[in-house]
Amino acid sequence: MIDALPSAGEAAALIATVVVTGVVRGFTGGIGSNAVMAPALALLVGPQRAVPMMLMINVVTSMQLIPEAARRSHWPEVLPMGFAGIAMAPLGIYLLYVLDESVMRRAVAVAAMTLTVILIVGWRYTGPRSLPLATGVGSLAGLLNGAVGVGGPPVIFYLMSGPHDAAVVRASFTIFISMVQTFSLIVFLFSGAFPPDQLVRCAIMVPPFALGIWAGTHLFRRSSEALFRRVALGLMLAVSVAALVA
């Protein structure tokens, strides 16, 4: 028997959340999408259930974005970041269950807000883009992804400060986050984080999330690079402020 099935109101809230988040993910390649989804899901189902649910629906629907992202991604940076993120993800998952979630959420909000303000005022990292730096960025992102489901800010800052255009940044972030989320999902699955009622909620959310991704992808193809950067940075700043004061 499946216990604690979602009510009609909860199901509607879950669907609304993932439609909006799906559009964001399709438009930005994932930049800012989990930062939008995490607070909403945490309010609906609690943080320890929200993180694995986000991973499940992101991984299941990532097939829509990976083929094009694989062609455009800057692999020399993405691979070391991705493997470093995978190595640190289990520690982040451990922290999710032993540290106070509100403290972690606010720490991530402050970090994301700081990085966003730096990008808005125009400061860009111009130093060497070395292997140790890429692995350090990936490690921090993997830790944060496992702990609070929002590991994007360090990678977003690193990629958007680089020389590549919006399409390459979007593709590189898509590949990185898909690598780390897939591994983290496997860890959650083996840890028993998906009782039947969790799987029902994920099944409810996947179709509208996929529809939102499709819509966001088509919006991106019709937008300018300047609009891409404004949307990505605006979302990061708005959600960081919301998470900080929640």
C-alpha cells in the first residue's frame, strides 16, 4: 500500500512548480532552475525529500538537453569539473541529513547572491583557467548539489566569466550538472530515499517538467545572448534573496 499520496492541491502545486522550473531549465540549460525549484519543493515536502525528488525529475528529463549540449560543450573544462563534483557529492548528501537545512540554504543564498552581484557589476575572472581551478569549482558545486540541491552558482560564475558565448556556457553547464545529478541520484536510490509515495510524486511532475523544458528551449533559440545573461543573473539574484529571507 502507498501511504501519504499527494492531495489534489499538493499535486497542482507540484505541477505549477515544475512547469515554471522546466521553462527556466530549457531556456538557461539549468542555470538557476534548481534554485527556483528547491525552495518551493522544500515547503511542500520538506528539504530531505525535496533534494532527491529534484534529482530524479532532472535526470529523467535531461535526455532532452544532452544531445545538443554534448555537441557544444567545452569538454576540457567540463570533464574535470564533472568528475570532481561526482567525488564530492556523497559528502554533500551526508551533510543534507546531519546539518540544519535552513542554515545551509542561507549559506548557499549568500554565496549565490555575492557571485551574482559580482557578475552584474561586470567583474570577470581573467586569470588562468587551470585544471586545479576547474576541479576546485566542480568539487564545491558537487558538495552543494548533494547538500541542498543547488550546486550551480560556482560553476555558473566560472563559466560565465570565461570567453565562451551563451550557447557554449549553457551546454557546458548542462553536461556538468547532468553528470553530478546522475551520480547523486544513484546514491539516493541505494540509500532508500524513494519510498512509493515519493515515486508517485516524481511521476506526477515529470511530464509537465518535460513540457516546460521544451518551451524554454524554443524560447532560448529565439533570444539574444544579452537576454540570456540577464535572465540567468536575474533569476539567481531573485531566488537568492527569497531563500535568504524565507
